[in-house]
Amino acid sequence: MDEVSKPPSSQSPTPSASSDGNKKSEAGSAAAVKDNTPTRRAAVAQALESASFAAVVEAACSHRNLIPGLAESLETSSGVGVVPSRGGNAKNSTSGIEGDNNVEMDVGHPILPSINAVSNTALRLINDFNLPPFVTMSTKDSAPQLKLEDPPLMAADNEGGNTLNIRRRLVVKGAIRGYRMSRATHGVSSGCYYYEAIIGGGHNNNTYSGQKRPLHESSNQEEPSDLATKRQKTGHVRIGWSTRSGDLQAPVGYDACSYAIRDTGGSRIHKSRREDKWGGTEFGPGDVVGFAISLYSDNTAKSSTTVPSSLGLDSTTIGGTNGVSNGMKADTPTGSHIRFFVNGKQVGDKAFDNITPGTYYPAVSCYSDSAVKLNFGPHFVYPPNKEMQPVSDLCSVPPCPEDVLDTVLSSTSNEGKKPFSSKKVDERVVTAFKDLVKKESAIRRDAYLRHAAMQKKEILKLRTERGLPTHDLQDTVKVKAPIEQSVAVDECYASMHF
């Protein structure tokens, strides 16, 4: 019987079937490679963005003094070194206000904060005075019982006035019985600096102008009854210099960290020790009191003190004979000292001599219903001798946006490398970062210029009312921020909520 041949086993593929299987395997591998390409590209892009974001954060934080708003925005966007999500982050909305329903992406790069978000942060820092572009009274270094307010706006202002709603906080008001202290944002460690305080008429009479009170009303005379009555209504003030260690819940001159002169009798006070008969002059509402401090180290020569051109004055000063000499003569200091002036006249000799070295800040203490307006310069009602620099010079003028950008991009790290010198950075991120740097720089410079314009107008008004020369103010070179920057800043302010 013939054997029946068995069909080929399914476990033994034919050569043809084996060839088809190899082709399918190769096709599958090729598909897998093709499918993984976008993933790999996304991973590379993510790594590039991470490196770019880290470089941006480092560049911004190393120049926090120039672009504090951008540095803070980058640090808080998603944490330092963490690339923000590409999703609809509310901080990247058109308005720049977190929580806004409009999530349209701002111009820039999605891993960076939006222009409006950075603008809002920059403006908030200016108005909170954590890093102001000009010298003012510090909200962080003032007793909470005191009120810090803006000076009254000028009625007629052909420059637009305070259209940015810049919070200048140059007026200190008492609120309760008992002295409390407020200090300025910038202090003096060396050199000779000067500021003025215009004594107000209390909360209900904030006129920091008008004719000065006659100087014959000194501490050597009995206080006129009308002035005594006015003092009972307006409270009292003590003004001078204090280090950061001075007690804010006490008056200037309370401890070893501050030196003061008080309105009553013009007494000088230090370590709570009051001296009435040192040659001081009493002052009250309408008076302009000047405060000069000279801090010298053992190797600092007096002749090395220079005065920048921001004072805008020649070798003469204002007041006194022929309107060219105000009596603020420079004596030869033997050590660090403090001097006081009332309406352009030096009071006594040196109020305090051989003062303790340190960093001293303009300081004001108000009692009850009293008010003081601070003027840090560069212009003064009674300009001092040129040996004295205005306290305003302690805060550098914010550079132009182009200069700030050049500084940021040209600086080198500890390793000697410039920002974004590595090839592992996304040029689109760098371009967006440059736009953010220029935006905040424009905001800070614009705020400074507007403050400077208002300060000049205020001094011009005070001098005119007192019949003092104004030639140095009329001849001052006017610097304006670009119009397009000002408009952009105005729009940002309109969207802010405080």
C-alpha cells in the first residue's frame, strides 16, 4: 500500500513565506524609527529650551539691579531652571494679569514671561519701592503708624504731570501721639551729601510753600503765642540722619544710631540727650530745613569730594546778598560731622562732630498732626555749597534700554563666558529675552525722568513763591523718554490693580 504523503507542517515555513516575514520585519523597524523621529526631535527641542531658559535666568538675575522685574518674573514663572509649560499660562495673557480670561499669547516666546507680565512686575516693584529708580522714603523701613504719601500734583503741568501714577512717597505724616521714624531708601557711607525737608502745616494744611518764617524767631526768644498755638495743632517733628539700626518706634536721635534736630527751639538730640543752647534755630510750617552729612575715613581727603553736574549750578549759590550767597560756608572738617540749615542759613557750627562711622539714611520722625515733605534733589529751594552732593545722586540714573541690553549681553560669568555664548541656546528665546530687557529698562527710565520733571517743577514753584532766583532751573536741559515707550507704559498702568 502506497504511503500517503503528509501536508507540510505549519511549523516549517517555506522559503517564500520566510522571505515575506523578513520584509515585514524590516518594514516594521523602519516604521518604528520613523515614529520615533518626532519624539527625539521634541526631546532635543525641550533640552535646547531648558538650556536657553537657564541661560536667560542667569543673565537676568546677575543684573537684578537693572532689570529687577524681569528677574523676579523668571524666578516665579515656574521656578528657577524649570521651563514653563507651553500651555495657556494666564500670566502670558494679553493683559499680563494673572487670572485674566484672555489667554491670547503675548509677543515673545512661550517659555518666557510675557511682555505685559514683566511690565506689571516692574511697575509693581517701582510703586512698592523695593528697588525704586529714585530716592524716596522707604515703605519697608518706616514705622507702620506713619503715613507715606505722594506730594500734591501741580495744577498746571504742560508735561502731563504724574500720568503714570508714580508713587513717589515724599511726604511723611504723623498719625498718633508719640514719635515714630521713617527712613529713606538710600544711605550715605562716605562723602558729603545734602537734602531738604519742607515743614508742612499738618494734615489739614499741606501747603509746603509760601513765605518763609522770619529767622529772628530763634530759640533765644519766647515762642510767639500764634506759633505756639499752631504747634499744638500741627504736632512736632524731629529730622536728621539714622542708620538702619535706629529704632523705628522711637524718634530720630533716640539712640546711638541717629542724630536729629527738633522743631521746638531747634534743639539737637542724640542718644535721647537734648541740648537746647547750642545755637540752634527754631523752625515751623513753611520753613525749609537742610541736612548735610560729611563722612570721612582716615584715608579720605576732603578735596576728593566731587559734585556731579546734575546740580546744574555755577560757583554761586542762592539767597542772601544779591541773591548769590546763602551763608552755607564750608568749614574745614576735622572728622565726620553733621550740619543743619534753616531757610538757607547754617544753624550754629557743626551740630554733631566726630560721628560714629556707618551708613546713614535721611530720617524723619513725626508726632501727632505733623507733616514733612522731603526733597532729595538734584534741585533745592536753597542750593547748598558745591562741596555737597544731593542725596538723589545716591541712586544712579537708569540707563537707556540699549545700554542696559549691551551691559547684560557683554558681561562675563565667573568662568569668563558671555551669556548665550554656547551653541546650545535657542535664538528665538534670546530675541524674546532682549525685548523683555529693553521693555523693563524703558519703564524704569521713564519713571525716573517723570519723577525728575515733577521735582524740578516743584522747586521752581517754591522758589518763585519765595522770590528766589530760578535761572538754574530755567536753563536745565530737559530729557524726555521716547513717546512710544511712555504710551506703552501708560497702557500697562491702566491694566494694573493694587
